[in-house]
Amino acid sequence: MEYTVLLVSFISYLALAVVWILLEKKRPTSTLAWILVLVFIPFFGMLLYLLIGRHRAKKEVRLRAASFAQLAPTLSEAAAFDKGLAPFLPGPGDGRYLPVVELSRNIGYAPITHGNKVEIFLDGVAKHQALFNAVRNAQRFVHLEYYIFQPDDTGMQLMDILKDKARHGIEVRLLVDGVGSYALCQDYLEELEEAGVETGIFHPLPVAIWKNRINYRNHRKIAVIDGRTGFLGGMNIGDEYMAGKSGELPWRDTHLSVKGPAVWGLQRIFSEDWHLATGKVLAHADYFPRPMEMGSDLVQIMASGPDMNWSAIHYLYFTAISTAEKNVRITTPYFVPDEPLLLALRTSSLRGIDVEILVPGKTDLPLVTFAGRSYYEDLLDVGVKIHEYQPRVLHAKVLTVDQRFAGLGSANMDIRSFQLNYEVGAFVHSKERAGQLDKQFEKDLLESKEVNLDAWNNRGFSRKLIESSARLLSPLL
């Protein structure tokens, strides 16, 4: 009798849960993954689904639309192109730019601008030194937005600089993610506020849990100083980029700074995120000074997130890979491709393009690594080369195509970055910058092991089972 009651209860629970998930109208792969979770770990699975699985992207779109409606009139005036910020328009001899230019124009989120100067940082020491110096030299305002801001030695050093600038009358604002920067507790934020620094928390806990937004994280890393200098890339604020944790080697990562018209894109994104998190408007023209040409780099700043109708960075990566003429090189710490990206990589390799992917040999998220490795065979058997970086944690997120196009920023090559996280990327049309990143790629390969197809196919049964099981969960990662 008790067994029958339990069985009927479980079947009823499962039927209701499946109907609920089906009505959410998720992608088929995601729907199937959640159903498997509910079947094999029923009660914990339901708790997990309620916490991170419910589809609230439409609500995020509505929130952004309401926020942008308030910002749009002053924002468009403040960052008007007639102030001298003319978008790049390809001429007769610039056909190689057309696919991404047309795509970005139709998506409508960001122009490709000329007259920029880009500097690439390949280690945390150089990046943090440049950022700290730029903040120290700020004359009007400092805007920082980070997924992770650690209250360790590196974070405390930056906080001291921010407090000092605020005390001297410089406008300083810091926006952090409520989950990624959870360690930056209220005491630290109050200390910053007392010094005159304005702070904001994006989707803070426990409000994010209560409103079913915990799955939508602000993964961006943005710094804007005086509207003239911007920083973005893969590096958060923390000791892991400097001396490493517990004596380990510092993380291998990539970041960049940009000076010129493209900085307005970073300021626009910060203004929108700041308004969404705090309700405060930063659309005054003072935050968008007249752009000046600082170099010769063509740069597009692209935001992407669940609050937008298009997965913009995903679309740009897909287009850049699909239209490659010679080679594609990808560096990513978390590689969990969806079907469109997998198709782009496979077809590019099959049409003779040299496709190489660099991923970590060691990682801080083993489940994601196992899921990513389940896709190796799909790529190796069509000639894609995969390398695993050995000496330390690899956290760089870089794409180069044909030694002329480079994309880097906060987005990983995974479903979470493409569908759930708020991300930002810089897309640079420059033979010099792409060449610099390609040289670093080749340098990283010297410390990597190439995955051999025959050896990979002969790996143990237990590894295959773990990877295949993790692959079932890849739509959730």
C-alpha cells in the first residue's frame, strides 16, 4: 500500500513537472536535460529548477525595455554621432568587413567605429597596473563594473585608490554582481560609500532568488575613466591574476584597453546597467565627451544578455567563424558549444579552414570541462585541432579569424554566456591586433598538449560515461 502511494505520488509529481517545463517553451535540449534531472534526482532537481531553471528572459527584456525607455532620450542626445562619432562604413575595397558590419547594423546595438587605439594585456600585472594608473589619473569620473571583485590584497588596493579619488571630488561608481562578488560584503560597500563612492549590486541575493533572477548574472568586466579610456576583457579583480592563490602561478588571461570613439559604447552599457541596478540616470552629456581619434583600430563594442532580443555576441562569433577564409583560433576557459556553433566549427574545418581551439588542461569547474570534452570527437573527426593548456588556469576568451579580426571580452564559448549571462565584447578589425593575439596563441600552444583523435577514442570507459553524462547537462551549464 505504501509503495503504491509513493509510486502514484512520484508519477503525479513527474507528470506535473514535465507539463510545467514544457509550457516554459525552452530549447528542446534544455527541456530534455531538465526532465532527466527531475527523473533521476526528483526533489533536489525540482529545487534546482525553481532556483535556476525557470525561464524569465522575457521579464529581463521587459525590465531592460522599461529602463532604456527612460534613458533613451538623454542617452541618444549625449552620445549623438553628430558630435563627431561617425560609424565605420566599408568602401568598395572593404568587402571582408561586410558580413559582421551588416550583422551588427541589423542587430542595431553598436556601430563599428574608427580612430581607436587598442592595447592588449596578456597578464594580470600589466592590466592591473594600467587600470590602477588610469584610475589614479582620473579627472572627472571613474565607472567600474565587475562580475567578481575580491576583497583580497588586489581588491583592497583598488578600493583604497577609489576612496582616495572620491575624497578628492572625483565621481566614482562601482557596480558588482550579486553572486560573483558575494565576498564583497556589506561592510566593504559601506566603507566605500562613507568615502563618497557610489555602489550598486546587480541582481543581489536573496532578492534574485525570490524574483527568479539568480540565473541571470552580470558577467561583464568594464572600466570607463573620464569617458576617454575604457577597459574590458576576461580579468576580474583579484589576486589570482597577480601572484596566484596559495603560491600557484597566476591565471593566464587576456584584457584590453581602448581609447577613442569606441569608449562611448562601454559608457552606454555601464549607464544602462547602472540604471537597471540602482534606478539612477547617468545619461548626461558630461559622461559622453566629444570623441577624438586616438589611433587607427576599427572597434565595435557589443553587449549581449538575456534582456535582448538577439544573442548578439553569439551571432557575431557564428558569422565570423562561418565566413573565415583561412583560419580560426579560439581560446576559451569553458567550451560547451551549442548546435549552431558546433555546426559553424565543423563546416569551416570541412571546407579547408584551419580551426584550432585552446582550452584548459586544469579548471575550476570540472563538470563544465567534462561536458566540453564530450564534444571533442565531433570536432576532431573533421580535422579541428584541440589543445589543452597545462601549466596554470586558462581564463582568456579570444577569437581570431584570418589574422585580421579579433574578438575578446567576458563571454566564454558556452551556452551560459550566449543565452543567460550579461556579457560584453570588443571586436577589433586590425591585422596588427589579431597578429598579436595569434602570436600569444602560438606561445600558449608551446605549453599545451594536442588532443590526438586515436588516443582520445581509446580513453577509458569511465571517462566516456562521465563526459557523456555531463553532456546531457550541457544546456544547463
